[in-house]
Amino acid sequence: MAITSLRRSPQYLSRSLSTRAYSLPARRTLATVSPEHGKVTVGIRREDPSRIWERRCPITPDEVAQLVQHLKVDVLIQDCDRRVFPVDQFIKAGAKVHPTLEPAHIVIGIKETPLHELVTSPVSAPGLGSGPSVPRTHLMFSHTTKGQPYNMELLSRFLDSHENPSLPRLIDYELLVGEHGKRTVGFGWFAGVAGALESLSALAHAHLELGVTSPFLHTPRPHTHPSIPSLRSALRTIGQNITENGTPGALGPFVIGLTGSGKVSQGCLSILEELPIVNLAVKDLPGLVSNPDTDLHKIYLVHAHPQDYLTRADRGQYSRDDYYKNPAMYQSEFDTKVAPYLTLFLNGVGWLPSFPRLMTNEQLATALSRAAEVGRARFGTIGDISCDVEGGLEFLPRASTLSDPFFKHRPSSLPSHLPSVTIMSVDILPSSLPLDASQHFCGVLMPYLRALINEYRGRSGSREHLEALNVATVARNGELQGKHRWLEAPVERWQATRAAETANKAGVAATSLRKKRVLMLGSGMVAGPAVQEICKRSDVEIIVASNMRSEAEALTRKYSNATAVCLDVHDIEEMARLIQEADVVISLLPVPFHPAVAELCIQHRKHLVTASYISPAMRALHERAQSADVLLLNEIGLDPGIDHCSALSLLAQLKRDNRRVVSFTSFCGGLPAPECADVPLGYKFSWSPRGVLNAALNGARFKLSGKEMEISGENLLQEYFPYVPISNVLRFEGLANRDSLPYAETYGLGKLENLQNVLRGTLRYPGFAEIMHAFKVIGLLDTGPFIQPRHWYDLARMSLESKIGERIPSDPRSFMSALSTVMDIKHADTALNALDWLGLAPGNVPSGTFPEVPLKPQAPIELLTSVLAHKLRYSPGERDMVVLSHEVVAQPSFLSTDSATEVYTSSLVAYGNSEGSAMARCVGLPVAFAALEVLHGGIHVRGVHGPTDRTLYGAVLNGLQGAGLEIKESVSKGPAMERKLADGLRASRVHNSLDS
């Protein structure tokens, strides 16, 4: 392996990177009148003051001097003390300070213009004085071309319902392309340079935490030096130190890994050339790090390309054309082939949802496990320059900032013995190199600007650049241009929203402008994600009605199309009025209220959406709803909801593939993330615990190993599945969930007698069933008789007294003695420890804050609900987790032999994040997606239904994927989980029969 040159600096860096020095004038000149006739005026905007790190400028003082002196252009500039070039340099070059740039024909900035500073009025034509005016032109990264809702108001300022020559032209830099359609104006190279430096700095900090001083401790942060040459010099000094003194032997060879082939990776390679780099191939990595004689006076660089780590699922070779045609056929092996050997990983490759991730959460665990075997400090620091949150690197949780560029992250799925990783993921890296980035930007922009100036003068210019400007024009003369006409729809939605708001405020009837209205009944913990999603649609408004006004107002206050109202659900007249004024109703109320809401929806012919199971009272409304042309859609949360949608999608695909289902097994659970689960029951509550306690009293029916089975509510917590094999990392137990047998018909599985298994279950951490059963034996789950403890530590004792019909003294020894009469000593010890932790054991005075004991008698289950809601609530910063897994065993329809059997899985693992808990998102988002689909007429079924309509479950799954809740599917030859479930159930029955 020989040292090779990495000099790949783009041509624009061959120019001098210094800026001309200007003597300061006595004072600044403020332009107060239009420029002299016959000249084109260019205005240089200041950037949005709220962007504190945005110091870049689209034109340098050098080029301003060229425009003024040689092209005879007037240049105006807005004052800004944050800009990388002092305004005095622009004045010396011939520019004039102007507060609004209103006289400018061409207005240039970097990011989008703040709305209050956008000038849209026409300007006098060059050379015509006060005669006819011409539209001005704005150039910027507008962030409108993908229909971004937050910038539709900006785009609307350039549009009119009719052609309007006076409105300005909008040109987006992102759309300026050259040969082969490649972008010509951008900052990717600078992101690579800055990202490499920030990552080396993060690496040095991570090594300090290991007790090792790295030579990269003195790596300069990009914003601390005036220019790239200065940064190069500082990094070159570090390189010379490495050449002379080497890298710490305790860390082994320093290996930097890089992905990507675009400008980002080119920027990384360019700055890294200042180090004593040795290039090597992926295949050389194992030998390098295992060789004790490897030269530590070098930095080793492996530039991994897709063919190095991507393989076809059928083990075929990588082909670029095939990869882009069939991305789903490929999988990444970066976690085993590259990652374990790296000291620092620089990720410069982008990612799209339809393509395989570079590394999944599970693959991170694999990489770290192997890295620990390879040597110390391997794969401990990652610079994700692409910064795709939860994208190519699924474990990237967020972007970082220039103020706080790196952080330590430990995905909850990681086994406890594996370390966290240090991640640098700044999303505005080029802003930390404002001088060099501005000079580059100016250099590539000037040919387009000269062509635009000549166009204003009516002169011929570069045809190539004029055509590129036309392609990059989003709006002109009040109309969207070319391929951007599709933006009419999102703009019209925004305009309709604004017009309706204006009309309503003025008291004007605006039925033709009225947005469609969603009424949400309830403001509980799952409401937030649903409200947020619905409010993304500017053509929809939502009314959140709740008896907790403060909750409803907290949900709605940050959205212009959301309103909170106070509603007592017993006020039928007011509820009927709200329903009558809505187009679709969402009920997040407790289940017993749903039928009454449904009655009103039928009466007023409004569709209803709920996340709850279809109750007998709701099912009885089916024919009446059909007659009223009303859809009463239920079971569209998580479980039930996402489980139905994902199962139906998988089963539909199997049917299209002519596969016959012989087994269907499904488990789902909402749990604390593993790091938050060290509490009794291994469980925490994000809403009222009563639902979980009630579920522990339900009976269940299912089919397992060819036998139909029934478990009574009395025995559900004793006859459970001690091990549900759906994860290689986490261990779960399972409880059968209600009646699974009707799902053979609901899911179209075929005749029940032809199915080996039909089972739906609930996931819990090990120990849940045992402790909950102990609570049940004590009487804590009883709905009567009512008791009135004086203190919380009396609750368990008084519940057990009611259960056994005898008084129990209040001392701990007597209570333990009574416990041992209703359960064996092992279970009694387990129960007592849990009760003691919860503050319910005799003699245990609860510490800290605790809810007041109710003044009136209540059922034990109600009292336990209050305690669990307090003691097992999520603390700030704690995460929950949702796990869903379907297993479908199928074989070709024309065969029945076991050899043709395949096992299909469909799974979802989601964790809570800044947008909401996993449970809130997994319940609230399906409700929102379903309500929007119903609202816009996409669903034609009527009556009482679950999400069995293909259009509906398809829309929900697509929406979930867009929200980062991706359902993952896989296929294998087995084995299925049937045997382990059956053996576990049998063992639990034997165990509990011996206990009894």
C-alpha cells in the first residue's frame, strides 16, 4: 500500500481565496433614490436574522467592483453586521447601502427571503426612467419546489390567479443544472470539508473519554479559522506531528472510512490530503488492523463504494443499473465488512426510503460487537455529513448544531455490554466556512447573473446560461412554470385556508371557501400526533373538543387551522351541534361513549373514526349506518389498527403470489424502552392504567398446533406464553388477546379447520403475568366490594381481607402470613416486593409526592389504577417502545408438503421521540391518516367496519412510512414460532397447576 495523492480540489479553489483589502470610508452612503436611468440594479440581501450561523453572502466585494466598474451595474446592499464581508468593503467596491432594496431589478440572497422583507412590486425598466416598469427577479434557495407547506405562503407571493406581468420572477439555485443534469450551484464540497474537521474534533473528544490523548485534539473547528488555507495549514501541522511521533499505540492503526462519490466525499478527500494518508481497499482492512507491525505514523483511508458493501439478497453481484432498478433486492453488509475496522466513519452517501439503509439499528449492534473483538475504540465515532435523520444510518436520532456539534448516542436496542457512539451530524456545515463558501458560490453564480443582467438590458447573452435560468424558474408573471405547475395544488390549499380564515374573521359567509372540518372528541395523550398530522393540511381545519380546556388549547395553540372548545360529553345538544358542523368525527373518548357518538353521527350523516375495538353496541349500528350512507370506522389505532393494516397488506400480497396460508400468529405490545423498564411489572403507563388492568380480566380463544383453545378471564394470567421468539435482542412473554378465531374470516385466511394456528397476543416483559396474577389473587383487580383505606399502605391488606373474608392485622408479618395462604412463598415474596416498591405494603409509608387517598369508597381496581398511574408514569426524557410482529406460514396453493412451506414476517419497532411517545404516534397517526382519507372521499364502504378496505389500509401504511414508522417484511424457510409457543403455554399450565 503506497501513499497516494488525494488532491481533488475543484477548479474554483485554484483562484485566490483572499479578499481584497479596502480602506474604510469616513461614513456609509445610504441610497435614497432610484439609480440613474439606463443601469440595471442588483440588490444583495441580508440573510434572515434568526439564522445565527448564516454568514454567507452570494456576491463578494471583488465581484461587486467588477459589476460596478466594468458592467456598469448599480449594486445595493442591506446592512448586516453578521455577514462574512463587512459592509464597508462593499461600499468601497462601489455598492450603496439600502434598507429595502426596492430599486433593485435583481435581488440575490442565499436562503429564502423573510416574508416581511420580500419586495414584489415592479421596478422601472432600465433606461426608461419613469416609463413602463418591469418585474424584478429574486434568486434564492426557496425551499418551495417540493411543496413544503411552511413556504407555500412565500411561493404564493409570486403567483396570481391570472397572468400578471408585474409579479416578480423566482429562480431557485437548487434547480440550476449543467451537463448531464448535475447541479452547478451548491455547497456540498464545503459540507465535506467542514464535516471531516468537525468529525476529527469529535473523535479526539471521544478518545479523551477513553483516557487517550489523540493528535486530533488540536483539530481546528471550521468556524474558528478565517479560510480553508488556514485550516489546511493547521491540519497539515497535525499531519506532520503524526509522521514524526505516530498515533497512540493503545488505539491501534487510525483508519478513516468514507462513503459517497459526490461533492461531499470530494470535500472530505481534499481536506484529508493534509494528513499522511495511505489508501487501502476494503479487503485490506482485516489484515491491517490485525498486523502488529502496521505503521502507526500513517492515517489509513478506505473509500468504500457500493460494490464493496452491497449484495443482492440472492447473493448475486452488485450492478449499479440493477441496484437503481431493484433496490429492494439489495442489502448492506457495511456492518460486517467495513464498520468494525474503522476508527472514524465519515458518511457522505444519501438515502431514499425505497433503498436499503447503510446500517440499521440491528446492524449497529453487530458492528459494535465485532468492533470490540477487533480492537479498542473501533467504530466509536461517526460523522454523518449527509445528516439523514433515521435514514441511511437508522440509528441517527437527530441533527446537531454548530453550537453543539456532536453528542453521544446509545440506541435502546443495543445490548447493555455494548458502548454508545459519538455522532457528529450538523445539518448546516457549509455555514461554518462562510468566506470560502461565499467565494465559491459567487464564482459559479456570476455567469448566470451576467446572463440575467444582459437579459434585462435586452442584449444577447450566453444561451446556455439563459436556458438554465429558465429551467430554474419556479414562477414568472404570476404563473408557475414548466414542471412546477403541480405546485398549484399545495398553493391553492394554503390560499383556501387563508381566505376562509379571513372570511370567517370578517363574519362573511364563505361556504365555497370553507375548509373541510374534522371534529376530535377528546384531548388525551394520543391526540397530539393526530392533531399535528391533520394540521399539515391547510385545506382542513380541526376542532378539538374536550372537558379539559387547557389540554385542548395546548394541542391547538400553535396551529392556525386548529381550534379548542370546551365540551361536557353529557351535553348531548352541544355535542350534536359540533357533529353537525363537522365533515368527519374522531372519537378518542373512552369506549363506552362511542355508541352514543355514533348515534349522533348517523343522525347527522357524518363519518366517525375511532381507535377502539368494535363493541357489540357499535356493531348493532351497522345497518342503520349503511342506510344513512355513513361509515363508522373502528380499530384504526395500533392494536387494533396498524396490526390489521400490516397483516392485511402482507396477506394480500401472498394471495397475489398464489400462496395458501396455514398459520397466522401476531403479537403486539406497547412497553417502556428497555433502559426505562426496571420497575415492577416491567411496564409504565402513558395513559390510564385501567385499560391494561381490564385486559388482564378478559378471556381468550385461539388455535395453536391444530387445537382450538380457550382461556377464561380467571386463568389468563396463569396460562400465558413465557417466551415469544420475535427478537434476538429483547426477551418477551405474551398473553393471548381476546378472541382470535374470527380473524380467520376477517383476514380471509380460509377455513378455520385448515389452519394450524390463529393467534393474536399481547407482548410484555418477563414477569408481568406473574406479578399481575398475584395482584389478582390479592383482590387488587376486583371491581367490588368497595373499600376505603385510610392510607395507601392499607390497600393491599384491605383488598386481601375482602378476598378471604377475614380481618388481617396491619403489621407486615401478618400480611405476609395471609399472603402465603393464597399463593406459594415464592410468588408471595415477588408480590410483596412489588407492593413494597409501589408503596402499597403494610408498614411502608410512601416517600415523596403521592396522590391523595380518595375520600369515598372505591373498588380495589380503581384504587390500584390511581397508584399505578402515579408510580409507573413516564418521567421526563424516558422513552416508550412499540413492538409489532406478524408471522404467516404459507405454502404454494398447489402443494401441501412441509418442504414448500415458507415463513413470512411483518414487523414494526418504534421508539418515542421528540414528536411524541411511540404509543401516541402509533395510535394517533393511523387515526389521522384514516380520517383524512375518509374526509377526501377515498373510502366508499359504509356501515361499521375495521380497516379492511384496501385503499384505507394502503393509505395508512404509506402515511406511516412517510412518518418514519416503517413496516419491515422478510421471508425465510423457518422454523415458525409455533413449537416454542405451544411448549411455553404447556409449561405455564403445568407450573401453575403445581403451584395451586
